[in-house]
Amino acid sequence: MSRVFRLYGSFCATHPWEVIVAVVTLTTCLLTVDQKKEPPAQPCPGCFEEQFKAVDVIVMTVIRCLAILYSSHQFRNLQKLGSKYILGLAGLFIVFSSFVFTSTVLNFLQIDLVDLKDALFFFLLLIDLSKAATLAQFALTASSQEEISSKIARGMSVLGPTITLDTVVETLVIGVGTLSGVHRLEMLSYFACLSVLVNYVIFMTFYPACLSLMLELARISNFYGEKQPIVSKMLLEENEKANPAVQRVKLIMSIGLTAVHVHSRWFVKDESTDSEIITNTDHQNCAEDSVYGYLMKQFALSADHIVILILVVTLIIKFIFFENDDHLKQAIDDEPPHVLKRQKCITKAESINEEKEVQTNDEEIESLDETNTRNLEECLQIYRSDGASKLSDKEVILLIDTKHLPAYNLEKAVKNQERGVKIRRQLIQSLAKCESAFLNLPYKHYDYSKVMGACCENVIGYIPVPLGVAGPLVLDGKQYYIPMSTTEGCLIASANRGCRAVEHCGIKSRIVSDGMTRGPVVRFNSITKASEVTLWLEKPENFLKVKENFDSTSRFARLSRITSRVAGRYLFLRFVAETGDAMGMNMLSKGTEKALFFVQRFFPEMEILSLSGNYCADKKPAAVNWVEGRGKSVVCEAIVSGDVVSSVLKSSTQVLVDLNTSKNMIGSAMAGSIGGFNAHAANIVTAIFIATGQDPAQNIASSNCITIMEPWGDNGQDLYVSCTMPSIEIGTIGGGTILPAQSACLDMLGVRGPNEESPGANSKQLARIVCATVLAGELSLMAALATGQLVKSHLKYNRSYSEKDSQDCCKT
Ligand SMILES: CC(C)(COP(=O)([O-])OP(=O)([O-])OC[C@H]1O[C@@H](n2cnc3c(N)ncnc32)[C@H](O)[C@@H]1OP(=O)([O-])[O-])[C@@H](O)C(=O)NCCC(=O)NCCSC(=O)C[C@@](C)(O)CC(=O)[O-]
Ligand SMILES: NC(=O)C1=CN([C@@H]2O[C@H](COP(=O)(O)OP(=O)(O)OC[C@H]3O[C@@H](n4cnc5c(N)ncnc54)[C@H](OP(=O)(O)O)[C@@H]3O)[C@@H](O)[C@H]2O)C=CC1
């Protein structure tokens, strides 16, 4: 079915003129069809009371009010989509459909104008603009004319079958009303059926053709300008696809209803004709005309008019005076479609919380007129006297454009962090010409106070990364649930299986050394001086003086040793210090700088070239970290029973040991690896680093690891496994660990912040957890490789989405 509708949509979009002319001609023909008009029945004087009974008036008033409210609701929904093109196209759709509808009703049902009014309200109630808007959205995601046609065709293939079935069902359901035998109800049902059919016909013919034509004309006349319409490229096609179960139900319903119609119209025709005659006769012979009846009619009509009038006026007043247009616009500009969507689904409690949050932000943001931008002189004057917070967003951007305000100082200038971020986004959107890119980039409801001056500059939002959990991990007799943040499907599944494998035996861990490093480079006139300084530093009394200087810069950083290497007249010093619970790079830099200045007092000819001479070595692969260690040096071991190796890991000790030797030892040696004698330590390290706010660039040395596997026990059926990681650069205070979500993950592990009783205990514990999780991950991946499971499992967890997607594409 989808394919047929796709071809059909493609035809409409590629032959717009033909389709439009055909539809207009047909409508004109319908209008000019000569119908033999029966002379209107004489008004039956006494019928007034019958015809305009209070019930009828109330029902019709409710229907009219509903129609108005529904139309207003549809209009608001379209407005939220944020594209004036969609609004315009939907408007065109309504205008043309109502024209066709009116002419059809007038010409075929031969009703008078009073009835037409009712008919039009029915039309409004039954028109579904969301589908028209969705088709327009499909078209607007196109970037070329050819693409417009194919996008419309795609839209038709997705929407066509659903709309067709819906139309059939609706017509049949409403059509039941035409069998009721009650004249008024029958008439209204005819109106409703006709509304549904006209909507369908226009949607299937005139609308796609017109859509294609309008977008083509807009493109030719460069109507978009440089800006593309704000429509997410990721139109949620999935949401538009019909639920097959619901489709089946509708199909069954329509078959049943068709049977009802056939039966009622063919077999009961005579009966109904008779009853109709009788009804008409009765109707004509009804009560006499009376002044009272006439007044009743007038009164009833006036009352319902008044109700509708009040409703319309209320909606207009509400829209004009009480709805903050800017707020709406901002919602359109700022919120990605999925956020808007999510907002619909949030529970009451969540919505109350969000409201509170929004209020807090809004309270801070003063309401500023964004429509009238003052000139530069005025803005500068206000900026200098009262600050940028008194300026509108556009005015702030004007100051940035004219170089009176650096964009990176926005938050300070407007004295509101979220507003600063918002304005920077607007600025970058227009500079980088990438409006639509920002639709899916969130920035709201984030605690920027923790970011500014600590974690990030020039902020334009935040990147949500999925967070999973592996565990329980039994480490040193305690259970841990490990938060891991990754986009690699299958990784957490693997770590989880590893945790499961060591659940009974548990993992044992030890910290073998602790010391962050900073390695400056200094230069002398000759090799003599360079080696003299080396010897000077080795003397304990000199080291103690240097240490005193170093240690004075922090309450926690404590210099433990300085190693040095001479290269010609260059001297490389490696300052090693414990840094409590912090990862310690800032602390090391601060202490090293002071210590170097102290040494320079004794060797004034010493030229300090750089505080970091790459002998640290920070964020670069280097043997020094592997050999001497950096940060926390950790070792973990576990003895997994043969049963578990076969039941959980689906492998055997012998196979795993053999693979570990060939892959992690010989393979890595052949590759010339330094510290890479493992299968995927970096995977686990990075996922935990991102979740717990570590410096992600430090995954380089932190992932250094050697995994050793040996047969264990009397018959060698059990598996001994150990992971040695000499350079885990990690902390529980400072850097990204202070961010709310990241510190929540540290909390999960019971290691958030500084350890007051024993500084350094938290960061050491976190390092143990990382190493133990690496061990679990190693077991699982090695087993998957040994059993040839790798590709299968990754296709399952890494590719399920795209596989499904491509299957769907192939089907349609
Ligand atoms: C911080 C600066 C840039 C100041 O540098 P500065 O020259 O004092 O700054 P300025 O105020 O004179 O401004 C100069 C320009 O810098 C930019 N700028 C200035 N401030 C900001 C700001 N707040 N936000 C955004 N941009 C800023 C901006 O472009 C500005 O131009 P303008 O627009 O004003 O004409 C400079 O001192 C610097 O680059 N420092 C180095 C910091 C760095 O690279 N850190 C990386 C981490 S270190 C590490 O992780 C690895 C390590 C070190 O261990 C590796 C190793 O072993 O070597
Ligand atoms: N500067 C550089 O060269 C590099 C910097 N970085 C960045 O440095 C940041 C991390 O630096 P780092 O030094 O770890 O953190 P911080 O710069 O945040 O320093 C830690 C702070 O916490 C205080 N503190 C309180 N309680 C404790 C405790 N129990 N243990 C340790 N410190 C405690 C320290 O006090 P006190 O002041 O007394 O020491 C210090 O002020 C990260 O953002 C990282 O990305 C990364 C690489 C290189």
C-alpha cells in the first residue's frame, strides 16, 4: 500500500499544475451541475417549537464551541512547530477545502444558508490539520527541488494508507447517523460525511500538488533567504507510521460497518421511505404558526450566537493580551522537538518541578522588549551605566557584533548564566548559519554555576550521553553498581556479564603506588650544569627544601620524589606528588612552578623553558607512565571457577588462557604496544570517566593495563585473572566531578567529594573500582572473542536500530 501511495504522491508533486487544474475544473463542474430544485417547502408555522427545540440548540451550540476550540487548538499546535510555511500551507488547505465543501454542500444537499452554517462547523470539527502539517514537514526537510518531490512521495507513502483507512472508517461510522430516520440527525451526518470526504480528496489531490509548487516557487525566488525553514531533519517518521494492530482493527470495523450500511440501505429501503413520507407529512401538518414560536426561535438563535461570540472573543483576547508570544517563539527556537514532545508526557509532579525551575530562571531574566532595538549609542550608554542585563538579546548581540562586548564574557555581562548561553547560541546560529542544528542541542535546566570558571568556556549547551549501569561488582567483599556512560552498544552488556562471572569469587584489589606528576623542561649553558643540578636535587637536604616549597602551595599535595633525566644541556625533571582525593594536575602545576623558582635561586643560569616538558607525561602515550606509574597504580585479581567460565562466559579456562597469551601478550608485542597488553581497558575506563566527571583526555595513560590469565587449581580448570593498571589518573574532587550528574554517579559508588577522615581514600577507592571493572570487561570480551560471539553480539546491541530502519526502508 505504501508503495502505491508513494508513487501517487510522487505523481502529484511532480505534476502540480496538472493536478491543481484538474481539481479546480472538477470543482467548477460540480458547481455548475444543474440540479432540479424542488420548491422549498412552505414553512410550517407550528413547527418552530419542534425544529428549534432547546435540546437541538444546546447540542448545536456545544458542537460549534467544540469546533472553534478544536480549530484554535490545531492552530496552536501548528504554531508550536515553529514554521510560518507550515502555518501558511495549512491555512491554504483549510481555505480551499472549505470552498470545495461549501460549494458541494450547497449544490448537492440543496440546503439553505442557516444549515450551511452548521455544516461549516462540522467541517471545522472534522478537519485534521496535523496530517497536512506533517506532509508539509516532510516536504520542508528537502534541500533541493528533486528532493521535495521525493519527500512528498515519502510523506504520502507514510500518511496515505492511514488517512485512507481513517476516512473509510470515519465515513462509515458517521454514515450510521444517516440511517437514523431522524431528519435533523441525518442531515448533520451527511454534513459530517461530506466533510470527511472533501478533506480526504483535497489532501490527496490539491494539497500535495500545491505544496510542491509553493516550495518550488519559494526556492526559485529565494524566499527562504539564507535561512532554511526551521524543521528538524529528523522528522519523527516513526511516530507517523500507523500501528499495524490499530490498522487491522479499523479494517475489520470498516468491513462490519459496510455490511450494516448495505443491509440498511437495500433491505430496509421501502420501510425507510415510508417512514420518511410519514415523517414529512407529520412535519407539514404540525402545529400552527404562533408569535410565541417565532419568539422562541429568535431567542434560541440569539442565545447560541451569544455563546459562540463570547467564546471567539475570549480566545482572541487571550491570544492577543495574555499569551507571551516571545515565550512561544522562544520555545519554538530553543526546544528540540523531542523536548517539546517530552513535555507533553511529563507527569504532573514533574511538570510542577519544571515549572519551579523555569520560574527561577524567568524571575532572573527581566522581561525585555525584543521587538524594538535601540540604536548603538543608546545601548552602549545603558551597558555602561546599568550593564547588559538591561538590554534585549538583540541589543546584546549588537554590542558583540560591534566588538564592544566579547562573546565569551556574555554570562558575566548579562548577569544571568542561562541567558548568556541562550544569546551565544543565537549568535552562533546566525554566524555558522546552522539554525536547525541547534534544535537538538539542549541548554535549559542546567546548573551553569558549576560550569562557568570551572569546566567549560563559550558554553552553548550540553551533550546528553546515555548512562548505563553494570553490576553488582563484588570488590573486596563489597558490592558496587558501576555507572558507565557510553554510546557503544554492547559495552555495558559485556561489563555486566563480567561482573556476573566474578560475582561468587569476588575481586581483590591493591593500590601499589600513588603519585601525580608534572615534568618541566629546563635548559643550561652546558651539560655540566645540567648534571650538577641532577646531583644537587638528589641530596636529601636539598630535596626537603624543594619539597617544603612545593607543599606550601596546597593543603593536600605532598611531593614524594623528583626523578630527572639529562638530554644534552636540557634537563627534564619529574615531580611526583600525592594529591589527596583530587586527580591533581592543577595542584602539581602550582607546586612545581613554585619549586622550580626555588631551584632557580641556586642556579640562576637555569632557563625554565616550560612547566610541562612532556616528561610528565600528560595526555600522550608514553612509556614513562607505563614504567614508573602516574596517578594511582592499581592491581586486581580474581579466581573464576571452571563452572562459571563455562556457564557464564560459555568458554573454558584453557581456551581463555591460550587466547590471552596469543592476543594480549604476543599480539601486543608484535604491534609494539606500550601499556596495551589488554583487550579493551580503554572502553571501561572512558565510560566510567565520562560518568564520574574525570578529564576524558586522561583515558590515554589511565587505560594502560596488562591482563594476565593462568590456569588455576589442582586440575587447572579454574581461571586466575589479574589486571595491572599503573597509571589511573583519577579524582573525586575538582574538575568535572563537581557537576551535579557526575557527582551523583560518584555518590552511587560512595566516593563523592573529599574523604574528610582520610584524604585520598575516595580517589583510591574509585581507582580500584575502575581496575576491577576493567577485569570484568576483559573476561567477557575475551570469552566473546574465544567463542566467535563478537560480531553477533555487536550486531544485536550496536546495530539493532539501523538494521530495523533499513529493513523498514526496504519494505516501503
Ligand atoms: C586562557 C588563555 C586563552 C588566556 O590567554 P590571554 O592571551 O591572556 O587572553 P586574552 O584575554 O588576552 O584574550 C586573547 C584571546 O583568547 C581568547 N579568550 C581569552 N579568554 C577567553 C575565555 N574566557 N573564553 C573564550 N575565549 C577566551 C579570545 O579569543 C581572546 O581574543 P579576543 O576575542 O578577546 O580578541 C591562555 O592563557 C591559554 O591558552 N592558556 C592555556 C590553557 C590550556 O591550553 N589548557 C589546556 C589544559 S592543560 C592540559 O590539559 C595538558 C597539559 C598541559 O598537561 C599537557 C602538557 O603536558 O603540556
Ligand atoms: N593545569 C594543568 O596542567 C592541567 C589541568 N587539568 C585539569 O585540572 C583539573 C583537575 O585539577 P586538580 O588539581 O585535580 O583539581 P583542582 O584544581 O580542583 O584542585 C583540587 C582542589 O580541591 C581542594 N581539596 C579539598 N579537599 C581535598 C582533598 N581531600 N583532596 C585533594 N584536594 C582537595 C584542593 O585544595 P588545595 O587548594 O589546598 O590544594 C584544591 O583546591 C581538571 O579540570 C583537569 O581537566 C588537566 C590536565 C592538566
